[in-house]
Amino acid sequence: MRGAGADLHSRLTLLAGTERAGRGAHGGVQRARQLSRQYRGYLRGGPKQAVADPDHPRWLGALLALAYPDRVAQQRRAGGAEYRLANGRAALFAEPDALMKEPWLVIADLGSRQGQREERIYLAADFDPALFDSVLAEQVSQVDQLDWDEREGVFRAERQRKVGELIVSREPLTGLDDSARGQALLALVRRKGLELLPWTPELRQWQARVGLLRGLDLEKNAASEWPDVGNAALLDQLEHWLLPYLGKVTRLSHFANLDLSSILHNLLAWPLPQRLEEQAPHHLSVPSGSSVRLDYSEHPPILAVRLQELFGLADTPRIAGGRQIVKLHLLSPARRPVQVTQDLASFWKNTYQEVKKDLKGRYPKHYWPDDPLVAQPTARAKPRGT
């Protein structure tokens, strides 16, 4: 029945021998009737239970749903061509079809061609979802869904009746206990990631500092006194460190009110907080007397400091009890990098004179000694008294 649309009811009409039987369909109808008689011959005895009103159109949808439970389909948008199947896939009508007025279908024939994302619907029948309350009740599962309405930013708890991936009906869940609500909150954090929490650049530095000391331990030993505070470990252990603080979180915006700094710092048992400041300090003192901030966002940590402030320093600074050498970003007076090195001694010996020529030309009022190892360090253009 080419050109007759996708509705299987029209094919049943043909098989029933009504006036809609057209030319060219006779041979196909005969073969179908012959196959029907063959199938009937396989049956032993009559049906044990009759279906009320077997000619009612909705029973075609019921039979197809029994044959293809994964192809029950729900329309994504009223009057639209696209449907979502119980198996989670998408299918659509390539051309306008009378069945597009139906919110529910069962698809008997579908397929896709190379290069097509969605499958095409070729044959289908309308479907009455009320059948899930009777003959198709076994296809329905009940799920308690605890999640967030991200458009409104509020927590939702509901009981859903589902057929595969499709939601047949839903109703609010009342009397939800704190444990279930807490698990729903953790599931949201795992799905959205730790960025849902109120991180600051300072906390990310803290995370990297702890991670550095733990990594140095594990390079030589099988264990470390420093806990794993990497993103993956934190997500895996949310029940341990985050769940106790979620009692007042009922909206997405409430996550911003968490004292994440205190929550994370509680992961370090005493005396680890003190050791952290000693072994992975925020700042390092340099020969000029300045206290320069370390950047732990890269490995090894970066110390960006003006070249003149390091005069007199023979070797590259180290942290973590000497186990970790820092990466020096040597800066011009305008705080632009002129050299990146982890070997300050080699820089003084092999590269400084060339860099000095360039800097002396650009910053002639500044202090550029011939021997940096005996020169007076300064955070000014020139040392006092020169």
C-alpha cells in the first residue's frame, strides 16, 4: 500500500476484505491470509480467554506492544514528527502523516539509512496508554525519582510509572526522609561535578598543595599521610566529607552558602595543617626581602619573581623539605617573563649576560650588575645607596 501512510489500521482493513482493498494489493493480501491460516494450524485448541470487543482499534496497538515492547513510543511535542521509544532511541516521520496527531504509538517497522541520526517510522499504530493498567501491566515499572528541577532550582521527589525510558505517569512523593534527600543531593553533585560547590582560587591552590605532597610521598612509598583530595577522590567520597553539611540545602542556590573552606580543611587531621604551611607554603621569601606567592596550579609550582630580587641566590629554591624544586619565571621590571628555568645556577653562568644586555637596553635606569651572585638584590630600580 504505497502512498497510504504509515497507519497499520489501513492494512487490517485490506485483510478484512473491505472496499478499501485496491488493485495490485490482491496478491499480497492472499499471501497474508495464507500465512494466517498456517499460523492458526499451529495452535492447539481455542483461546482460553476471549478479549472483550476484539475488533476495537486499540487492540492493534496492544498486540504490537506485546510483540515489540521496546517500540512503544511517546511524542516529544504535540503534533510533531519525532517520537521517543521505550528503548530510549528516537524515531520520526520523514513526511507528514496522519498518525502525527497521536501522542502515543507502537512502531512496527522502522529503520535508518547511512548518515541519518534518527530512525524513520515506516509502519505504526496508535496506542492507548490506559492498556498499561490492564493487559500490559507487566511492562510497567515503578521508580521513586529524587532529583532537581534545574529550571526552577528546587528539589523534586516523585513516584514515576515507567515503560522502559518513557514516563507513563508521575505523582509527588511525600514524607521523604533526610537520608533519601541527602543521597539525591549527592547524585546531583556527581552529575554536575564539583564546580557546583563554591570553590575559590585559594581553595584550588590548597587542593594542589595537598596533592603535591601526597604525590611526592607516593613516588617513594606505597602510602602517604596526606589524603587524596583530587576531584575524582572527592566525588567518590562525597558521603564522607560533604553529606554531613547538606542539611540546609533545599535549593540549588543554597550550595553557594556552604563553607567549603572549612569543610575541606577538616579533611586534614592535626598536625597536617601545620605541616602543609611548612612544606608547601603560600609564599617564599627571596633575597630582596619580598615574600612572593607560589602558584601550585602547575607542576612543578611556579615562583614568578623579578630577576633583580634574586641577585645573590646561587641555587633554585626548593620546598617540601627539599624534595621539590620550583620553576622560576624570571621577570623584567615590567613583570614580563624573560626566562623560565629550574636551574638558576646554570642561568647565572650561561644565560644571564645575554639577558642583561637586553634588559639594560630596555631599562637603563635599573641595576644590572656584571656578577649577579655577589650583587645586592633589590625590589627597586636600584639598591639603596647606589
